[in-house]
Amino acid sequence: MNTTELAWFKSSYSGSQGDSCVEVALTEQAVCVRDSKDVTCPHFAVGREGWTRFVGFVAGA
């Protein structure tokens, strides 16, 4: 998957400093996640179901 073709975005809760965030990009199969401080580093992808469970867990924390 070519990451330059993905539409990466940060959370609206992300601070204006941008020094401690991740970016995500959605595909049909997965949610891709990368470090916003160094977008040249490898990203990882997680299935949409797994991402939904993760976000639900974090929201409840």
C-alpha cells in the first residue's frame, strides 16, 4: 500500500503543537496509523473491527 496516496488526518482533539499525535488513514480493509512527528517511519494497519474496539476501549477509559 502506497502511503502517499492515503488521506491522513489527526484527531480534532490534537493540540496545535503537533508534537505528540498519530495520524490515521482509512482504507476499505483497514485503518492505517503513523507517527505524525516522522511520517517517513513505517505505519501499521489494523482491521476496522479491531480499530472500533480499540477506540471504544480508549473512550471508556
